Amino acid sequence: MENFAIACMSGTLKGVFVQGVLNAFEEAGLKADTYASTSSSTISTTYAAMGELRKQDLGKWDESNDILSKPGNSMSNVILHGIEIYSPLVIEKLKNNELSRLLVVCSYVNNSVAKNLTQGNAAVTLGRKLLINGARHISDWKDENLELHIFDTQSENKKLKLTADNYKQVAYATTRMLHAWHIPATINGKPYIDGTYTCTIPTEPLAEEGYKNIIAIATEPGDIYKDFFSDVPINDEVSSSKVYWIKPEENLKNLGVDFTKAAKDGIENVFTYGIILGDKFIQQYF
């Protein structure tokens, strides 16, 4: 397979599966022309774009339970802790342009009323409502208040260019699910929330950029939908692009990792499972 791009899905702690798959690719010497991520897969995807993923341990996942157990903490603290640990090398590489093209999906809050809701005390309540709407495929709130924004290391739009200066903001904003994150997210002073609300996995953005072969690493089995509210599954072809899926064959919860909670040894189990399926994919297509 030549001239391929990689799209990585959201999944909170289930994102360790993505890290496992990408680790298998790096071990095999495979590097994509472009990487794209949504939400919790962003740091691992970034390190893969730098060719440095094997330097990233499982600490940001393993420490989640301890961080969440402290009074007043939420997933905001888990993510911000990981960003502080892993972003210095990223920022250095971004300054020197030493990585493949990288795209990160975020959801822009496009009006002042929604901004107050998402950035204030009502955010958790709204987030819980959106969980219900997502399960029922009701997209009215998203359609009225959110826009898909893609931060891109090669963007010609300065406001959407991913840089050393805004990487930490982007890496946090793309993860911020309102029901479980209490710290607001802004990029360049503008309000943002989790990329999943507008794009679960960035296969379509990569197809729009002209990539004909897209490897899509999912964190759920079965159909993967376009966004948090959608009932439209992403097909094996997007426009004129072929999508090659790598998905777990069962819910990763059965291996010890749910969205915001991991059982003992769960992180290691899911990471190893990702490596196994990554190796299997390599044997089939490379």
C-alpha cells in the first residue's frame, strides 16, 4: 500500500488500543504520509507522526485511576497531566517541522449562548443531555451550535494551523467531553469542545484532502458512525477513497478498559491487543 494516510478514532481510555496498533506500525517501519486524530488518540497519533511512538510509555493511561480518585478531579486533569508530560518533545518537533502532516479534529462553539453553556457551570448538565441525544441520534444542538474545525500542520489558514504555540490547547480541546471534563477549553481564545461531537474519526477529512488509501483505527467493533449523534455508518469507501479498518473484535471493556475507567492490567491488555491486530493488518496488506 502506497501513499496512505491514517485516521485515528476517539475513545477516551480506549485510545490505548490506537497506541498499540500504531506501535506495531512503527516497529515494522511503516510511516504514513499524513496522520489525523480525534480526541484521546491525539497524543499517540502525534508521536506516530514524529516516528517517536516507542518513546511513549503507558503512563498517561495507567495513571488515570489515581488522578480521578483525587477530590475535585475529572478527566480534564487526566488529559492535562498527559499533555504536560508528552508535549515538550512535540513542541520541539513542531518548531523544527520534523513530523509527518498532522490533522486534529475539534468542535468549534460558534455562538455566545452555547459558549456560556459549554464553558460555564451548566456544561456537565448539557453534556449529560447530549449523551442522551447521541444515543437517540438527535443532532439539533450540534447542528445549531457546533462547527467541525480541523487543525492542520500544513493549513494555509493561520487560524486553523496546528503549531508549537497552540498544540497543547488543541490536544486538550479535542478531548473535552462535557459530561466528564470540568475545565473549559479554548484555542486561540475561541471556545472548543471534543472533536467527537462533529467527527468520530477523520476519514472524510482525509478523503477530502485527496488521500486514496486511508487506514482507519477504531476503538469500537461494528459500525463506526460519522459523529457523536449520527446514525450513518462510515463505509469502506469515502468519496473515491478506500478505507481499510482496524477494529477490535469485541468491546474493549471486556479486556478491562472502558471510556473513563480501567481495570488492573486492562491498559496493558488492550495495548497488547492493539499490537496484535496491527501486526495482523501489516501481514495482510504490506
